[in-house]
Amino acid sequence: MIRRGMIAALASALLLAGCGGDSEIGGGETRSQPVIRHAPGLPAAFGDADPHGWEGRTPASYPVHGLDTARFQGQVDWDRARAAGVRFAWIKATEGGDLLDPEFRGNWRGAGRAGVPRGAYHFYYWCRPAAEQAAWFIRNVPKEAGALPPVLDMEWTPFSPTCTIRPPAETVRAEALIFLRALERHYGTKPVIYSTPDFFERNEMYRLRSYDFWLRSTAGHPSRTYPGHPWTFWQYTGTGLVPGVYTKVDINIFNGSAAAFDRWLATRRQ
């Protein structure tokens, strides 16, 4: 979800082309699946272009794994991803108050057809009112029975060409609540909050106690990166290699058993 990965993601798509099996997409064009070599600490079907030397409890010890995707991944082969063990997905829908991810609708439909539980996420833009951003998300993301809760992705944007401000922590949390409450009213379920280590600490996001957190921690277990804070989802790599995805991709886990995930879905989906 970190935007500075855009150039690397596009470059990897070129470097990985021709390394594996082909898949036809619209217009007869083919894309090549990268060769996936198992990375220690990850599920058997997944690889990592930049593997981490995991210590203690590894991602592979958790049974429920999923993806988050945006335009950098293009259209995912969701049937293939599901067969490889992908159990859920969050798909980027919107950013700010006027940007719709061009791959959102296709991936939303594709994941749904493949039976992958999926939700949508919004990338927050610090130079637009929270209410306007919530309205833009609601305008573009369908209210659909069975969908995962929507996600608010809040992080600093130092590489944005138009907005690099860093509001005070109190303002950050206040804007988050405006956005979150608007989505909860519309979709009928509390959204999930995505955060990164520096942003989480600087803005004391733990004060938003009634929300499920999805936390990024690519160099260690969340219990070390966010000591004492509960979490529901863990983004453990931004350089994952997964069947059906033709570039590097973020991979995530659910904090619990497969049965616990099913219970979470039953109570938290739309």
C-alpha cells in the first residue's frame, strides 16, 4: 500500500516477464507468471522477491493468508490465486476525493466470481476533507452482501507530488473518525484501519480502540513492532510472489485459525 513502491512494482513486472507460464488477458495479450521459489517462513505456494529471515513465529504458522492489490498488480487471476491458498483480498478502490483505481472494478468482479472474500480500501489524501473522501468512496464502492469491511489506509505521503503535509495527531484521529463513521453508516459494519509503524506511533492510532487494525510489519512480528497492541491482520511483505499475480504483491495474514476467520467473517462482513 505504500506508494513509493510504484516504480519498483512496475520495474518488477518487466523484469519478471518471460519467467514462467503465460495467461491470456483481454485482446489476446499474454502475461508471464514469475517463477515462484519458496521463501522460508512463508506458505509453500508463496515466494518473496526480497525474503526476510523470520525469527520466532513466522507467517507460515498462520493458516489464513490474503492479498491486497492496486493498479500496480493489474488484473489478478483470482481462480489461480485462490487455488494457491489466497483466502481473502482487499482491493484498492479510491484515493482522495477524485481518484478511482483503474483496476478496481475488474478485480472486484474477478475476486467475487472466484469466491474470494474481498473488500475495498481507500488511500487517504491529507489535502482533502474527510467527508468528501468518504463520499467519493461510497460513490464508487458497491454495498454488497458478504463483502469484507471497507478499509481506511492512513499513512504519510512524502512522495506525493501535491500533498506532503503531516497534520497533528489529534487532527489525524479526528479526520479518521469522520471517514470511518460515514462508511459505517453506509455499509453497516465498522471499517478496518490500516497503518504503518511510524504513522501508528506518531499519531497514537491505538486510541481508536473499537476498530480492527491491519498493521504493516515486514521486518518482524507485529508483537515486536507494535508491542502491546492487538491486531487482526498483518501485512508481512510488500514483495510477495503469488500464483495468479504477475508482479510483486502485498501478502497478509489473519490473526487466528481458519475457524476463527470464518467467525470473524460471519460477524464483520457486510
